[in-house]
Amino acid sequence: MKLEILTVSENQEIQNSIIIKIKELINYKNLEPGDKLPSERMLSEKFEVSRSNVREAIQKLEFYGILKSIPQSGTFVANIGVVAMNGMIDDIIRLESPSFKSLVETRILLELKTVRLASLRRTNEDLVLIKEALDAYEKKALSGEDAVQEDLLFHLAIAKASGNSTMNTFMLTITPQIIIDFEKYHVCDKNQSVMGIKEHTEIYEAIKAQNPDLAKQKMKDHFSILYQYCYNSKSA
């Protein structure tokens, strides 16, 4: 199981300008729901930006349901009205980067739900993946190495075991920035990592026993230090 860390985009301004141009293109061309956008290459040349920037902008609009990409076919305007689409794009452009505090709050709310669902829905394959992530975390923590990525891989394995693809997607979306903030603010020290072995093991055992209430409580206990850090730290 491998986790790729994506840094905060340094091309936010470029992405927003591309999104605005795509909005203008849809309006100017009077594209209707279901109509196809020009290819990434054509948009790249038209907007005089790299194809990777165009791809990121399209993926962002796709994430919010404004565009829809179909393999081997292209990218299409989603089935929403022009007025609603313009309003949504304006809101997306105004979105600010989430604060550490808001990310922690979102993560805690999500994980208290996913761990309950994982306890009820987990398969034997899910248990294997969770245990592998737990073992990797334990190995790093006991050696005194930074175990932030292994910690989050453990929690992502639980999210996957929940069987809820939307919650899993949300976790995958916020995880990269959480890793960056953990390292930036030095949230996890060696003592906390070692303590985390016991807490992770208790969460795993509760999921294995298919006890949703116990799993939720163990996850809540696990987050107590992080929650306190979030509200006591100036970084929040």
C-alpha cells in the first residue's frame, strides 16, 4: 500500500485563471449539458498554459460535479444549468485553503463514522490491509522514525473498509494536506507515536471483533491528544 504525498499547489492562481477561462468558453460557446469540451492539448494551446495545469483544473471541476470525464471519449459539461454552474464556479474560485483546525475537525468527524462502518462491514481482506498498515506503523514508531505516513495509511485502510466510497474519497482528499501540516507543526513526537501503537491495536481489535461502539470509543480516545492540540495550538 503506497501513499503519494501531493504538495499544496503553487499554481493555484493559474488553475483559477484556467477555470475562469473554461467558464467563459462554456458561456461563449453556449455549450449545453452533455456537450464536449476541447481536448486538453487544445485548451493548453488556447490558454497558453501547460497540459498538466489544464488537467488539474479539469479534475477540480470534475470533483465538484461541473465537468465529467469519460475514458476514451473526452470531457463533457455536466447536467446542470448555466446559472447554477456559473455560481458554483465562482464559489470554487473563492474557496480558501483549509486551516489545520478545520482539517482536524473534518477528519475526526469522518473517522468516527468510518470506524463504525468498518466494524460492521469489514472483510477478511480489509483486516489484512489494516493489520499491514498497523505493523508498518509499529515498526517505524519503535525505531524512532517519523511514522506520520504509516499512521495515515492505517486510517485510510479503515476508511476503505467502511465500504462507503464517498467517505473514502473525502479521506483521500484531505490526507495529503494533513501530512504536510503534521510535519509542519511537529504534531507527532516519538512518545506519541509509541503510544499510538497501543491505540491503533485497540482500534484494530475492535474492528476485528465487529464491535462498532467499542471501535468508535477507541478512535475517539485515539484522537483526544490531537483534538487538544488543534484547539490549544496557535497554528489552528
